[in-house]
Amino acid sequence: MSATRDFSSLLSFRKKLFPVFVVIYIAIFPLTQESWVSLLPYAGAIIALFALYLTDGLRMRTILLSATTLWMIHNILLGSW
């Protein structure tokens, strides 16, 4: 899913694909949720979507850093490091 998301963000019509991926992530979340901690990677994924599809340059990198921080917190809370 991430590879498809990242590749499609390079396309010229990427802004039209943004809502499609958001709906996919929102639809998948209830199926895979185990606890409140499960919300962190999904929030990170949606933030990364926003960064990849709707921003560029330094702003994109800064937003991706915040998404990565959510993933790191998730992994630390689960002891997966």
C-alpha cells in the first residue's frame, strides 16, 4: 500500500488521488484496530498522504517528520524497536 501511495504521489494528477487513499485508510482502520495505539500509525499515514500529495519541498519534509514521529511513538509503546 505504501509503495503504491508513494509512487502515485509522483503523478501529475496526484491531488485527485489524495481523497481516494484517505478513504482506503479510513475503511481499513476499523478492520485492523486493536487498541488506541493503533490510531498512531493510521494518523501518521494520513499525515504522510497530506505531505506527499498536497505539499512539496521543506514543508513536505517537515510534515513527514511529524508522521514518522507518530510511527516511532507507536513502536516504542509496543516495544517494537
